[in-house]
Amino acid sequence: MKTICARKSLVLASLLASMPIVAKTIQAPSSYWDSYLSVGGYYFSERPRAAGVVNAFLPIPKAQSPSSLYYLDIRGLDKSGPSWEGNLGLGYRKLNTGKQLLYGMYAFYDRQRSENRHYFTQITLGGEYWQQQWFVGGNVYIPVGRTVIDDSSLNTTTMQTNGAYRNIYYGKGQDVAYPGIDLEVGYEWRPGIIGYLGGYYFDRSGFSSVKGPLARIEYSYKDHMGKKLLGTLDDLRLFAQIQHDEPRGTRLYVGAQVRVTLGRGHKPLHGIARHMLDPALRDVDLVSVPTHKALK
């Protein structure tokens, strides 16, 4: 376990150390939008209890203008314990400041190591739309490759009575990656304070579905007036989410992230343009559920 933790720490440290070099290459003199690095963490109501997250948002030079950009969105999520996930995304956003309108689309390649130490791969496709204070966004999650993995450590045995007989039933343990969708509607009550309501539905033949509602609130302090938080940070995000489904029950998580601009930096953004550099809104991790298939 110490070796695994040390390896994770070394990988994360290497990623953090390389971000300024990547940003210097990406941030061409003609860039209109800033690259940035954000780091933070989550606290979950269930095990694993905590996770660290790092996110690099990198607008692509020569593929942007004052009203549009293509960007790379690179993320790493390291939960306490054996689970971790990496995401590599490519996105596009278009801005209309006159109508206070913004829309975008993106695609991610996701790779996860589950709590049961199994590896899953997923493609995520999503879209987003801002109209003044209103937001609508959704995602489609498509596991690819090996999506059901047998695991004897998850096997179960139960004794059931059938008249004068007693039968032993075995449950074959499996770790399963689920395809699914989600949709959220948000409203920005005042600059930086956004509430979201939505739901998600993950399902596959032969297994119990994972579906339910969710609610989230987010506060974001951005560098509106050229004043950095603590003289260094360009953004501080605080958020909390609650959701409920079967078989996982009610789940709550809270988190925080801080942002540092990479490169020379630009003037603070205002109005709908403040959301041009938001990270894409999607499920925090790939949905994989340990389960068992009943065998007599």
C-alpha cells in the first residue's frame, strides 16, 4: 500500500510540475483566453471518504478568437484507497456577449481504477448552454472495452428455505461499468452563486439500474476587479452535492478548488464571458458498481 501511495504521489507531483511548461507552450502571444491549473479535493459521505483532484484547462492557440475557443481539459482524481481516475477532454465554446449566450460541446476519454482494483475505460460526450443566468447541460457516458469483470472476492452465499428443503444460493461477484446519461438545469442567483437540479440514469441489461435526482450548489470567487484572492489565486470554488439512487442510497459530497492562471494572464472576465473558462460539468467519476449475479 505504501508503494502504491508513493507512486500516486510521484505521478501527481510530476503532473503539477509539468503544467507551467505545458502552459508556456500552449499560451501563445496571440491567445485570447487564459490557461490555468486548479487543485482541490472532495469529502464523500461514503467510503472512500476523500479524494484529491487536479485540473488543467488549456485553450489551444490558433484555434480561438475573442468569441470562441477550442480547449484541452485534463483531469486527475485520486481517491483515498486504491481507486483513481484520469480524464482527457477536447471541447469547443462559442460566446455571444450581445445576447448573453454561450454554448459548447466536448468529448472525454476516461480511464478508471475501481475500488476493487479493476480497470475500466469510458467515452463521455456532452453539451452545455448558457442564456443569461440560465444553464442547461447534459452528458452521455459510454463504457468501452471490458465492462464486466468477475471478482471472486465479491461472491455471496445465502441459505433460502423452500418448503421442506433448504437451498444454498451463490452470487457470482462482478464489478460492472454502467452506460448512462445525466441532465442538469442551473440558475445563477448572483455572480458566482449557482444552484443546479437534475438527474441521472445508468442501466445495463441483467443488472439493477442506477438512477435518481441530484441537487448542487456552487460558489465561485473569480478575479472580477483585478484583485487576486490572497494575492495569488484567480478563483476559489466551493460546492456541495446530494443525490439518491438504488442501490447506492443517499450520497453527499462537498469540495473546494483553487485556480492559478498560467502564463501572463488577461483582464478579468464579466457577464456571460466568465463561464468561457469553466471546467466542463460532468459526473465526477466513471460509474462502476460491485454486484453479484445469482446462481443456484
